[in-house]
Amino acid sequence: MKKQLTFGVIVGSRGFFPHHLAKEGREEMIKVLDAAGYKSIVLSPEQTQHGAVQTPDDARHCAELFKKHREEIDGIIVTLPNFGEERAIVDAIRLSTLKVPVLVQATPDRADIMKITNRRDSFCGKMSACNNLMQYGIPYSLTALHTVSPSSEAFSKDLAWFAAVCRVVDGFRNLRIGAIGARPAAFNTVRYSEKLLELNGISVETLDLSEVLGRINLMKDTDDAAQSKLAAIKSYVSTSGIPEAALMKMAKLGAVIDGWMKETYCTISAIQCWTSLEEYFGVVPCTIMSMMSENLFSSACETDVVGVLSMYGLALASETPSALLDWNNNYGDDPDKAVCFHCSNLPKHFFADVKMDFQEIIAGTVGKENTFGTCVGRVKAGAMSYLRFSTDDFNGKIRGYVGEGEFTSDPLETFGGAGVVRIPKMQKLLRFICERGFEHHVAANFSTTASPVYEASTRYLGWDMHYHEDPSA
């Protein structure tokens, strides 16, 4: 995941509006981006008047600059310190050939200085810029307020939101997902269209479990990769009471998966578990998957490829770990609460306290000694965003739903990794899930990132999304 984002900046200006506003606006925007930890690519005052874009030549200079930095630029910010020359702005974007998110910001006028020397008219110019972006077929995003000062707290929130949009769009571009093992026979729910994902620039690399077990069989306990992973496991989670033989199996499994992911340039993974690994290898992969998700290399069980894509979408937006959960139980008689559960491979970021244990459900059929490796505990309280993507083969598109709620501290005595969630009008959401035939798995994240995920998915990726209880609607 990219650590520092880079924005191409287009400073709009129009000849008969005060030029000093363009100069000051450019300097202010660069200062704000720098303070927020972002890099900016912008024309200099030596290249165009005040580094602004207002003529056909300016548009071409800007486009060439952006082309030189096309591998760096994650998004474009159009800043309008005065009305701006809308055609030059959109020509610069079109000629750059960049396909990245665009944010349009307009600086507000002050009612006490509205004479010709300081009047901006960017309130009006923003409409013209957006109209031309629409005509050119260039998707764009808007600040929460129609006009907003770059130095304001409101724009700081806009910028964080836009950065999340850019991370999701960029993170899905040329993404490679590792599908390790076959879909468990009992889980028709996680079927998906590999071709629809490929059409959207997302590739799936497959690895049969026989190859995983074969590579493990060739690995010695003393191999550096196995020993390194064993040490990482023991430092990651409490392993008290877990047999050393089981820990070594987990270490080898993790080392093989890590190596294969690097070989194939896969970033995230979905792994077969139930119940092949338990029966024929003797451990669950939960801790290995938890460690990957904790480090933002999301990993989903039951070979739920689109489920791990959902996890990664939230992780990209928030830059924090995601989990894949079951919508699992009602919580008493409260219609807005439910129990979300997995058995569990949740990242330790999700727990108030966590330890390694055995998988209680599968142990009943394959024996406790074959099911060590789960990460169990109570999910902590906090804000929650949830997301589910799905491939709609019948209509040839990717669809999904997204929303926000919270994990609560309500009492719950159970096993695995479990938490109580509260979501406004949850019955309406559950009806939507069932009526539209969505999967029983949902990705969750301790964040409030539904809005940027929705923006990235709908405006820039072109996916069919439902925003449950969208606060902006």
C-alpha cells in the first residue's frame, strides 16, 4: 500500500479576474498539501503566469508535466482561487491522458471585500468547470461545501476523504488476488466471476492446496523461512498451550504462502480452509491469515475472492486492517443489533485481547489436535464500516453495498472471534441483502470510510453500489 500520495494540482485562473488571487491560491494549496503529508505536481510561475492554467498553451504545459509524473500521480486537484478558465482546465486533464480521481475545489469570496480587485467569482466558476468535465466525460468529485478555503478544517476533511478515494481506485488498479485452494463444496455462496474481475483490471492467480502441501513437505524445520515465520507467530499472539508441532506446521504454511505471493505479485489472498487443511495437514490457517490482514495484505477464508476484495477496499480507504465476518446471529430482540462472527482469522487489531486456540466447530469432526491456530477473543467496541462486493454474472457487472455502524460493548458469551454490531435500520439492510441475494460474508473495518469507498466504487470504477442510510442523501 502506497505510503505517500501525490496530487497533480491545476490552478484555475481567468484573464480579467485578479491575477494575485491565482498566485496566492497556488501557494496556499501547495502549503496545505505539504502540511498534510502529500506531494504536489504543479506548474511553476516560470512555466505559466503564476503557475496557473488559463490558455491552450498552459493546458499543454500542464498536460506534459503530468505525463512526466504519470506513475506518481494518484489524483488531480482543481483549485479555483478565481473563476478559472474551464476549457483550459479540462483540456489539461484530457491531454494528460491520466485516469485518476479529480477533486474540484473553489475558494470562497469574502463579503467585506467584493470589489473588482479581490472578487473571485469561483462560486460560479466551479459550475462551469464541472459542466465542462461532464461534457468531456471526465469523472470528478466535489468538496462537501460548494466553496471552501484550502486552509480550513472543512477542506482538511475533504482532502482526507479524497485521499481515501484515490487509495481505493489506485489499489484496485492491476490488483492480483491469490486464490489458494478450491472453493469448499459447501460454500456455493462464495462463487464469483473471475472474468468480470479481469474486465475490471483485477486478476486472480490460483494455487492448488496439493502444491501448498507439496512445498511444505519439501521444507525443513530448520529452514530460515520456517524459523522466521515461527518467530513472527510467537511474537504476534499468545501461543500458550499450543503444541510446538502445530506451531511449526503453521510456520511452514505461512512461509510457503508468503513465498508464493511474492513470486506471483499477489497482494491479497483467499484461502481454502474448511475442512481440507484440518483433515490432511492438521492445523487451521487462521493465525497466518490474521497476520497478513493485520499488515494490510487482506486474507479471507473459504476462498471468498470477492470477500477479500471487500476487505481490501476498506483497508485501502482507512489504512487499517479489515476482517471478513459472518452476519451470524440476532442479538436478543433488538432489531438494529446483530452478532458478527468468525471462528476466527480476524486481525488482532479487532480484539481487546486475543490468544491462539483451537477451532471448536471443526474439532467435533476432525479432532481438537488438528484444529489449533485460531485467533480468538471479543471484538472491541468502536466505529465500524462494512462493505460487500459481489460479481453479478447475470447482468455482467460488479455490485455491492456499503454502510456504517458500530461494534458495541454489549455482553456476549461465545467462542471464536465475535462482536455485537449496531446499524441504523438494520432490518432494512438485512432485507436488501436477502432480496438481492448477497453473500453471508461481509468485510468490516474500524473506521468511518463508507463514503469514500462508495465514491471510488461508483464514480471511478463504475460499479453498482447501494449505500445503506447514506447521510448525504
